[in-house]
Amino acid sequence: MAAPQNYLAVIKVVGIGGGGVNAVNRMIEVGLKGVEFIAINTDAQALLMSDADVKLDVGRELTRGLG
């Protein structure tokens, strides 16, 4: 019989829109560790200012990145 394995949780915080991206940025500012941060926004400029690990620009075609 195989020995039990220890599994670590993978925690991802997803911030959507202006408020969500601001919340992600604040968590990064205070030094929250052990979390992958993802920012999703239609505003390309707001995404440029974010330090999130992953940034998804969902408004590239529809809003031309202007939110």
C-alpha cells in the first residue's frame, strides 16, 4: 500500500474589475504570501499598474482597453 501524500492547497485570488483589481493590489502591498494573484479588467491602463502575477485584458477588442 502506498504511503499517504501531503497535498498543499493552491490558493489563487482573482480580482475582477476596478474594485477587484484594487483589492488584489492592496493584498500585494501588505505582503500576503503563498497566493497567486490574478487581475481581470477591461481597463488596460489599470492592469499596467497592477503587480498581479497574471493579468487578463478582457476588453481589448470590445472597449479597446478603455474600460
